[in-house]
Amino acid sequence: AQRYPKLSIAVIRPSDGLRDKALTETKAILRAHPAVKLVMVIAAAAVPGAAEAVKQEGSAVKVIGLSVPSLCRSYVHEGVIESILLWNTIDLGYLTVRAGAALAKGELAAGASAFAAGRLGTLEVQGDNVLLGVPFRFDKTNIDRFDF
């Protein structure tokens, strides 16, 4: 069973991480491809730009992306942004310090496939990357708990 429907079209437009450019590019996509269902944005400031484009165009397209609550809160509450994702910065900082210390002590070596990351448990290592895991999902149910 296929979990996601096959994509019939994928359009990639650069936003350069800029809100206004994301707004312009998203409007262009919406106008050129009226059947589009989702806009995914991978730069914090660009997510609200794409959401504003969807709002201005009166589109039912959903927006998702990597961003922060303070930039997207109103769009999440309006239902324009379905959700945003972000790695938990507390866990990321903890992991960075823990991995750096392990590397300095020789406890984390090239070729490792796992890393004992203290309170984070054992994490997978791929190449020279220790994988933190699943990012945190902000949506209507929890976005107001965060002030950044």
C-alpha cells in the first residue's frame, strides 16, 4: 500500500531565505500550477512569505516548512500554515557538546554507527553525522507554548 499519492508535479523555486522573494515565487507557482496542493519551504523567514502569498491569492493550498513559532504563529492559527518543524534546540545543543566532548576524548571515532548520547539515548551515526532524530512539529495545538 502506498502511503502518499504519487506526485504529479514538483516545482522548485529559490527563495534565498527571503520572505518577500518567497511571497513572489509562491504567487508565481500558484498562478502557473492551479492544481498545486502543498507548498513546502525550507528557510525560516521564507515560510511566512509563502503563507502570505497563499493568503493573498485566496488559495486553499497548505504551507509547511522549517521555521520558528514567532514568524508563523498567526498563519498557523489562520490555517494557512499546516505545521512547521524545527529541531529542539536544547537537545541539539546538548548533543553538540556531548559529541564534541566524546570526539575530543577519543570516545567517538570514524566509522562509528551509534553514539551513546546521555539523556538522549543511543543515536544513529551516519558517516560523520550524529542524527538527532525527528524534529519537533509546531501546529495549532502547541505553537502558543513557544515564544521564539
